Amino acid sequence: MSKKITLEQKVLSRNDILAAELRKLFNEEQVAVMNMVSSPGSGKTSLLEKTLGSLSQNLSIGVIEGDIQTDNDAVRIAKTGVPVYQIQTGGACHLEAEMIRRALVNFDLKSTDLLIIENVGNLVCPSAFDLGEGLRVAVISTTEGDDKPLKYPAMFRSADVMVINKMDLLPYTDFDVQKVTRNAMSLNPEIQILKTSCRTGEGLNEWANFVKNFAHLIVSGV
Amino acid sequence: MHELSIAIEILDIVEREAAKHGAAVVRRVNLRVGDLSGVETESLAFSFDAVKGEKDLTRDTILSIERLPVKIRCTPCDEVFHGAGHMVVCPQCEGFDTQLLQGEELEIEDIIID
Ligand SMILES: Nc1nc2c(ncn2[C@@H]2O[C@H](COP(=O)(O)OP(=O)(O)OP(=O)(O)O)[C@@H](O)[C@H]2O)c(=O)[nH]1
Ligand SMILES: [Mg+2]
Ligand SMILES: [Zn+2]
């Protein structure tokens, strides 16, 4: 006689289990962790280059760079004087919690306020891999088309904030800021929107303040 | 994306439960997967078949996957809708004041054992 056993049990992937452990560790050590995702070249590294100087006046920061190949981005970040560690995935198109766990030996979490992770440029796979972060930032640039949230919904659904970068190029494109905002909000009504240009400096103060507020919220334990 | 690791986790849970109930064979695993879970049905079925192995307990186990469509409730309209393409905006009033009722599930509902 067959028997039915009711379980109603949630199934977690290995990455989710590990990410939950990391999140617990980050909470205990009071480290604010931010995961930056975007398609290749939207301006993740540029946004950091432009604002790490002012951010590191009040915060002790560490940066983890994720790329398939090269340490170009880590070299760029190192020039700002902020400690940086480069993960080369050697083929993987996204970072995983296990890679972050291994990278942590390069940082002193006790004295770190803010850990910034720049993910591999890719609008698909990084969305499925929780890294234990407290804030997920999706960067989109004005040359990519305002339909991208709808085409890559998982990414914009999982992000807390969408930064629209390369605002200086807006006049040369058919990118509609209102449309992209509406598209992102139709997936994720809570998503916050920032507009920046790493060329003209537009919105960079707002971006820096946003990051600062996030870090202070975690570090002061509010 | 995670389908292989999810298949391994399902098998783990199933083997533990089977042992607890002294099962000789697991006939079926009933899984519920929401359309927003990011889990692909075919890839998960394929992965499960690859990992269930040759053990008597699970060799013939059928993984039955029930897909759950997105369900949202619009607060002002007080109606329930199916979202399209991961959207949680209300199709009637186009408002964002909605609540996700269903779509993110990834759970084992029950298992059938002998
Ligand atoms: N015009 C303009 N160019 C920008 C802006 N931000 C970045 N760029 C340029 O865009 C290119 C890519 O910028 P990165 O900062 O390397 O982009 P990324 O997202 O870090 O790229 P990956 O790490 O390779 O995914 C560079 O040539 C930048 O100079 C901007 O606001 N306006
Ligand atoms: Mg970069
Ligand atoms: Zn409505």
C-alpha cells in the first residue's frame, strides 16, 4: 500500500544556503554589503571610481571585483586607494556565494563598514545568485534601450535600486527615462531610481549619499 | 541556473523522509514551482533524473512538477490577477499597489512511498 507523506517543505539551492550564512556573518560583523549588477559596460566601475574617494572619508570600504578574465577593474579601483580583491571566474558568467566566502580572507571584516561587490557584467545569471548582500544595485545605461527591465525581469525584480547611468548621452538616444522607470516599477514597485553621469557628474552626489545612508543604516544597527 | 543543486537538495530531503518512514521505494515526489522562482521545469526534471541514481529507493521515482502561475492582488481594485512576464502591476488600474500572492514557491508538497 502506497502512503502519502505531506512535507510542504521549501527547497533551497546550495547557493541560497551559503548566502544565508554569509548574510548572518555580515550582520554579526556589522558590514553593509552591496552587490552591483549590470550588462557589460554600463558603468559599474566608473561609478565606484567617481565616488569611492568621498565615501572612504567616512567609511572603511573594501571592494570585490568579479570578472571572467583580467584584473583591469581591480587596477582601476586600487588607484582610488580602497582595498580591492579581484575574483577571476575563469569562465563563469556570474559570482556565487562560495566565491565571496573564499574572497573574504582578504578583508578584515571587523574593521570594514562597507563591502562593495562588482558582479560580472551580465543581465541574466547574477540575478539568480544571492551573495548575502543587503543591497542590490542594478545599473542600466541610456544606450541599452528602455525595454531592458522587461527583457531581463529577474534582474530588475531582485534589485533594490536602479541607477540610470550615462545620462549625458540621453540626447543621442531614444531612451525614455519615464518609460524605463515605469517598466522597472511594473516588475518591482519598491525599486528606487537614481540618475547619473560619470562624464558630467550629474547625480553622483545623490549616488554617494544613497550608498552612505545604506552603510550607516547597517553599521549603526538601526 | 540552480537546477542541478536543487535536484540534489530534493533528493537529500526525499531520502531523509523515506528513511524516517521506513520506505523501501519512493514512487513520486510532488513539487510546486512558482513562475517567479527562476527554476526551469525541463532542466530540473533532467537534473533529477541524472542524480537519482541506481539505488532501489529512488531509481523509479517520478518527479512531478506543478507550475504555479503568478497571482497578484490589487489593493485598490481588490481583485486577483495573473501577472504577465514577471509584472506585478495591476492590469486593470495599472497601479503598483499590489501584493504578490503566489509565484515564488519552490517546495515539496508531498511524497508517495511504499
Ligand atoms: N558617456 C559616458 N560614458 C561612461 C559613463 N560611465 C561610464 N562610461 C564609459 O563606459 C565604458 C564602460 O564603463 P565601465 O565603468 O568599465 O563599465 P562596467 O559596468 O564596470 O563594465 P564591466 O565591468 O566590463 O561590466 C567606459 O569607457 C566608461 O568610460 C557615463 O556616465 N557617460
Ligand atoms: Mg567593471
Ligand atoms: Zn488595480
